[in-house]
Amino acid sequence: MNAQELTWLWIPATLIAAACQAGRNAIQRGLTEKLGTIGATQVRFLYGFPFAIVFVAIVLWLTGSDIPQMDVSFFIYICIGAVAQIIGTALMLGAMRQRAFVVVTAWTKTEPLQVALFGVIVLGEHLSIAAVIAIMISTVGVLLMIRPPLAQEEKNLHHLKSIAMGILAGTSFAIAAVDFRGAILSLHGSNFLAHASWALVFGLGTQALILTIWMIMFRREALLGCLKAWRISIWGGLLGACASQFWFIGFALTIAANVRTLGLVEILFAQILTWRVFLTKSNRNENIGIILIVVGMLILLSW
């Protein structure tokens, strides 16, 4: 399967990833109250890792691919990306305990600008004019969504704290996205599906191992809570692994900035979950922001 002939696949892959991620975030948000931020963060990795192993086995079998060839740069990219994503997930879930689900999701989605910057610095990638315009318009939409609707909210320390945590989460996710793409591109000897799946196994495995060791040392009760809550956690792991699988496929086919900009569609999915699950209404700024985000995505896909 030739990646150059199938570059368009990054579009459906990203849409599927965004939908799965919105569902996983909703499950993790619910688990945060029960397991705490670290416990809910571990759910994503510990329960997602077995599914990643299944995914790579299926891909290698269906495509008849060999195991990709790895070098030192692969492990460096994987380790940096894994740690950055752990930090980003913890910050995001911590912010969600203080602000509306869709608004915190929007804060983390200041990520595309940061992804573009890190992509240039780390991987030497360059953006098309259409991509730059799309990112700018979509970012304005995000900023409108997270603008406090009431003056007193600006004076709320919890609100300011959630802003900082959301932006830092976006930075962490941006670093993770660029490094995971770097890991995928560093692999040799197979096709892009095998590269994406192989990188996912090592990424989730590294994350699950790091957090498990840390929790055994400092938060054993949280780790036990994760294991006891397996009935709901397994769904979070499945959705998380599916989301990551399709994110990685997107990263294998195009620059991370394109994937993360189209990935802003997750905010629309988060908005639907907010209306239906958390019974929270959006304000005018959030609605206008959503429109701009959609416009930005359409521009990205038009060129």
C-alpha cells in the first residue's frame, strides 16, 4: 500500500480519531471524580495498550508487512512524545474538574499553532498558505469559544487556573504530536499502516509502564482504583486506543499541523456530548467560535 497514493486517507482517519477522542475524554472526565486525575490518566494508557497490540497484529497480518526497522531516534521520539502526552492528559483532566467540558477541550485546541511551530523546529516541516490561513481562522474560533461570557469570570481564580492548565495541556499535546510523527517517519522497511501501529504500541506501552511505576511508588490506591473500575475503564481504553491509532495514521500521511487543525472537529463532538450528556448550554461566543472553526477546516480541505 503506497502512502503517496493514499494521502487523502488522513482526512477520514482524523475525523474518526476526533470522534473517538471526544468519547474517551467524556469517559475520563467521569472517572476523574472517582479515581482522581492521575488515575483517570492511567486508564487511557493501561487499558489502551492491549488494544494497540491487537491493532498492530491485525495490521501486520492483513498487509503481510514485516516488523518495522527501528533506530535510536525512534526511541527518543517515542519517549519524549509519551511523557508529553501523559502531562497533557493530566493537565486536561485537571482543568475539566473546574470548567465546562467543551470549554476545556477548546483551550487544549490552541494546539494547532503550537504543532505548526514545533513541526518546523523539530522536523523541518513547512505549511502551505491554505494551511496557515486555516489554522489562524480556526484559532480565532477557539479563542472566541473560551472567552469568558461574564466579567466576574475573569476574576475567578479557578477560571484563570483552568486557562493555564488548558494552554499547557495544548502545548504538551503539540510536543507529543510532533514527536510521534517523528517516530513514525524514522521507521523503515514496511508500510505506513504498520509504521503507525508499531509506533502506537511503543507509545502506549511506554506511557502505561511509566505511570504504573510512578503509581506503585506514590499512588498505589489510585492504581488499585483503576483496576477495580475495569468495567468502564476498558471502554475508555478502547476509545483511546482507537483514537490514537487513527491519529497516528494521519501523522504517517501528512504533517501534524494538518491533522491537528482538522482535529478541531473534536470540539463539535464535545459540544454534542456537552448538550446531551452533561446538560450544559453553550453561549453566543462559543457558537460563533464553532462556525469559524468549521470555516477553517473547510479551507484546509479545499486546497
